Amino acid sequence: MRYSPLMLSILLVPMGMALAAFLPVWGGLLAGLAGVAASIGLYDLFQTKRAVLKNYPLSARLRFLFEHFRPEIRQYFLESDHDETPFSREQRALVYRRSKGIEGLRPFGTLRNVNAVGHEWINHSMSPTHLGDADFRHMIGGPDCTQPYQSSPLNISGMSYGALSPNAIEALNWGAKLGGFAHTTGEGSISRFHRKHGGDLIWQIGSGYFGCRTPAGAFDPEMFTANATDGQVKMIEIKLSQGAKPGHGGILPGAKVTEAIAEARGVKVGQDCISPAAHSEFSTPDGLCRFIARLRHLSGGKPVGLKLCVGHPWEVFAMVKAFHETGITPDFITIDGAEGGTGAAPVEFADHKGAPIREGLMLVHNTLVGMGLRDRIRLIASGKIISGFDMCRMFALGADGCNIARGFMFAVGCIQAQVCHSGKCPTGVASQDPGRYRALVVAEKHQRVANFHRNTLFALKEAVESSGLSRPQDFTPHHLMIRVNSREVRSAASQYLWLEPGELLTGDVSHPAFAKYWDHARPDTFAFAT
């Protein structure tokens, strides 16, 4: 059906020529129009710039026609530029422009209602700084790490091969190589497509232990060592939960487990690929600490971190208490917001499970500050981050860096069709159908990945300069302003409660979350301790 308009156009050419013998004008007109349509369709089929045209020759041009008039249709009849479903047109257009290197200026002022409750901004300085470049690299690696990593403040968040197509993985990794930033593998492990272009990898280890598992699904230290000591792998991330479906396992049906997926994950072709809801290598906070230390040792001293979407606060408290008691800390923690998630998830989980990025990030940041551990652990924020301002907000609330998933999907051609789980992605980003993903031309799209990263960091640099700072980590809650009602604005410093360094060690805490749950957290259990 995708090629039927093209096939019909080709068929109408000889029909028109035959009709011209009896009705020269009408037959010639039919043959001419069909010939033009067939030529355009054939061009669409063989061009390499636009994946949607390649997958839908001729008919996809209606999309571009309607999209051309969409601003007018929307302006008079439909949505605003800021309706987020889940990303607004303004957000998507920003990524498209930056990935293509197109000017991103806005004429005639803001389109936002700056008097609306919840409107946010970053305060500027009357004494701006002038920075040489946007290379705001920061070191990830605590005192027990012997191979620290100089990380970009913006990296690609975890998206597995299998969820994304091989061409999408290739484009992302090549773009990361070109731009000098890192590509998180997702829990599907390291595929041949991650390795092809040599971009820096953050290897994510989920509960299925893909890439480092025994045939029975347990952790295999020898397989882990073989992958973790590869020079392309710069950090290891233990995934405890994710924003899309925290506390929920997953299954990749055997029918979808191809040779390449089986090779990456360490399973058999055609065998169901199970991701349990919980890890089997540990069941307590102090057990998690021992697992962190074990992976750091097996990897040769590379940074080992955690990824989680915050749920029960006492579990976070118990984990940090275990860090303090054992002296074993992760080198970084990636906080995934409940608004994140590239993969399909049950509606109830997508809409109503897990803490949003703001609350999750602040809770973890406050806990580490209160226990005097914040300087040992880098915090990475992930969840619906698109622009330089989104990054500034995260830095102001305690982050050291940011990860982006869906923004980089837009950069390689995603049009937010929201059919990722169906295998029928119109641009080949989230499909294992070769007829679809071949339309995503890696040689073209990888440059857009690098462009989006570079231009977003340039926007971040301008924001840092205009606030009179030297690096994004200098943003504090005092820089982030929030309108709380029609007559009042507050900084995040006064809107939220912040712990002082070491405050939790004194036992006298007024913050309501800690006052309520701190004493119910123990380093030897994730359960609510009585």
C-alpha cells in the first residue's frame, strides 16, 4: 500500500498513451500528468535526504503540503505551538532546526504568556561573561575510580537496539563520535551497530544482564569483563528503573529476536527475551553497593553508576545510607523523570507511576548533600529535556549533566507518529523492518545528531554567559525563577526546601520528606523499616 500511488502513476502512463490514439488531448494530458507523478515518485524512492519520502513515495508529499499550511490551520482552528502531546510543535521544530543547522532566532517577541502561573525563567546578569567555547566537560569518577571519564554535559540517553533500528543506532553513535559525546546503549546491550563507528559508549546493565548473562539469565562476570574493558566503553550504568515504566519488567517476544539482537543480548534467536522487574544480583541497598564495587573492579576501574526513576523516598534514603555505611558510592546517578520514556509502556505507568524529573532530582540531590556525599557523585538528569533552557533548569536544581533521548530521535528524523511499538515507524527510527529503516540514511542523519548536540551546547553557553557564570554547574536555585501566582514570583531557592551539607548526619532535620521517612530507611533493606 505504501507504493500504490507510485505504481498507479506508472500504470497510467501507457494507459494515457493508448487513450491518446482516440482522444489525443485527454490521453496526452493523462499520460503527461501520470509521467510527472511517476518521475516524482521514482525520485522519492531513490533519494536519501528524507526517510518518510523514501518509505512513502508520492503520498508523503501530502504530509509536506499539509505541514506547509499547518501553521495557518493551527492558528485559526487547532492547537497552539505550546500544546505538548508529548512534545509541542515548538519543541520539535527547535530540534529540527538545530539538527539541520538552520537559524533558530524568533522574531517579534515571545509566544508564551509570561504572566501564567508556572512560567519559569533564568535570571541574567548585568555583568555577563565571555567564554571561549561550549566545551563544558566535567570529570565523572569518584575516589575508587581509576579510569575517570571526561564527559560532555549533554549525552544520548539509553535507547536499546531492538527498540531503535540498526540505522538509527548507527546514526546516533556516529554523531556521538563526530561531536565528542557519549551514547548510552540502553539495556539491550552493545550491538554491532554501536561498535561500527567507534563513538563513546555508556553500557547500560539492566535486570536481564544482556551482554553479560548466563544461559539461565544470571550475571556472567567473564562476559561482563570482556565487554566492559573494551576501549569504546567509557562508563557502566546499572539500570534500576526507567521513567516510562518504573518497577515494570519487559519482554521482547521471540519472533522479534533477530540474529543481531540475539548476538548483542546473549540470547538465542527466536527466544523470548525477558527483563525481570528486579535484579537478581542484589536485593538490598548494601548488596547494591557490593555490586557497584564488583563491576568497577571487573571493568578495570571505569566509572560505574545507577539509573533510576525515583519512587518510594525511603528506598532512596536507604540506598544513600548504604553508600555512607559501606563507603562504596556510585560515580554517577542518572535520574530519569516519569515524563521520560522512548519505549511503549502501559498507560497507567506512563501517566501515573514514578516521580517527575524535578522532584526526583531534588530528592536525590538533597539526600546526597545531607549525607556529605554530593561531591563524590555526579547527577545526570534525564526526562523531556530539549533546549538549552531545559538544561539550565536541571543544573539549577542540582544536576551536573543531562541526557536526552527523544530529542536525538527527532534529530535522526522522528516525526512523533507515536507508533514506536508497532514496528511501522514511518521514518524507520523505531522499526526492525528493513524496508522502513533503510530509508534512514546514516551518512545523512549522523551529521544532524552532531549538529543538534553542538547547537544546543552553544545555546547553553549563551545562557551561562548571560547569567555571568563560567560553567553550567554554576547555576543555583537562586537563578531559576517561578511564577507561583498572578502577583508573586519566587526563586527555586525559596520555593523548595534545601538541605545543608552534612545536615542528615546530625539527626535534626526539618525537611518534611526526611522528617517523615528518614528514620524508616535502613541500609540492609529497601523495605519500609519500622
